[in-house]
Amino acid sequence: MKSITILSFTAGLLFLLADLSYGQDIISAADLAQIIKSDQVVVVSARKAEDYKKVHITGAIHLDHKSLYKEKSMLQDPVQIATILGNKGISDQMKIVVYDNGSAKYSGRIYWILKYLGAKDVKMLDGGMKAWRMARKPVTKNPTTGKKARFNPAVDKSSFASMSQVKQASKNPAYVLVDVRSFEEYNGTAQTKLRPGHVPKAVNLNYKEVLTAQGTLKSNAELAPIFANVGITKNKEIILYCESSVRAGIVYLALKSALKYPKVRVYDGAYLEWESFKENKIEVAP
């Protein structure tokens, strides 16, 4: 009888822990520290070059997300990106851990790009460099040059949205367009050189809503109602965007990896592309 009680308690505890999980693609500083020396793990700093030069996680290589673009912050051809990644020492067969200073913007962008290109195991360091330093883990000023590798792209078209797909989605109730910029950007009151407003029919959810004050991803129990309250539900196909879709990456992770939403895309051209075509309509919040 006693053993049955213990088993029931253990099962209940495991269920609780599973409910509070942060998603399979988030890794803590403590867990990264345990695997970082493996030859099959590559740590990628998505921070600015000047920040990387000052200090970075020991063994991390630097990758600027802007080096993967062609124009208007849109991605280069997947084969070209794969060549850049391979030259950096990043293989699609490795466990790839991405981090930034803690905003989750740049690491989220690289995370989504890697997932789009078909990398099999990509994780984001929860809390970024800030969390790593707080955990007193090894850092260095010495740059790391990765050993050249081969990255074989296997593009996941289901994670990508084009402008034509966004146009169709804005007229189809089976889709939800999500603008993850600030409310001021969304409603057209922010100071900007772009046409003020948002893609027609898009709802607004600031990307910061998925993060805690410490810059870590909120728990599944916290995330679920945040999305549901603005109509972002699992029975819809979700398309995310911001000004250049840099901020969309962490929201993609929250939906796809943590909450297991089946259909989530990122509009790579983002608002920058949308507003540049004069024939594209813009909505402004009243």
C-alpha cells in the first residue's frame, strides 16, 4: 500500500513538472554547461559583433543574423545560407544552442532560420548571456573559429510565409495574422519612417509578453491564456511578423515548441516588405 502511494505521488509530481515545462527547444544555463564540451554541440552567439568581442560564452562562435539576408532583411537562398553556416562550423546534424544578451530577439531570429533550414536539434539558451553570467559559467574574450562543417538544407516550407500568403490569410478566417511589435507600432502612433499601421486583420501581441522580467520564456501555463485571449488558437493557422521578423522568432518558439501549435509560420518579408508596396493596404487602430 505504501509503495502504491509513493508511485502515485511520483506520477503526480511528474505530471506537474510536465505541465510547467518550458518547451523542448529551451535549455537552461546549468544544462548547457553540462553538454557544452561535446563535439556534437555548437554554441552560437547571435549578439552584436562588438558585444561578442568584449565577452562571450567560452567556445561560442559568432553569427550575425544580418549576414544571412539579401535585401529588406529578407533571407538569402537556403543554399547560400547553408554555405555560410557550414563555413562557420555549424552542421544540420549537430545540437545547436543559440543565445543573445537576453532580449531573445536575435537568438529567436537565428533559431527560426535554423528550423526553417531543417536543422534537426536547435535550442535557445533561456535568458541568454544574462542568465549564463548569473549562473557564473565560463566566459572569454578570445574568439572561437569553428571547424568547417557541412550543412545540408532541408527547407521546412510550412514554417515560412510569403507576402502572397499573407494577402490570402488576411481574407481567410482560418488564419490569424499576428503583429508582434509594440502597440504603438501596431496602431500607427510610433515614430517611424514606415507607413504607420499594420497588415489588415492582424491582431497585436507584443513579443515581450511571452517573456518574464528576467528575459526567460514564461511557463506553458502562463503562455496559453496570453495567446488564447487574443484569438490565437490551435485550430487556426498562425502567421507572425514584426518590422523585419526578428522579434517573431521567440513567439514562433513559444507557439510551436512550447505549446505545440501545429501550424505556425513567420512572414519573412515582414512589415518592411508589406508597407513598401503602395498597393498593399494598411490598417490603423482607432
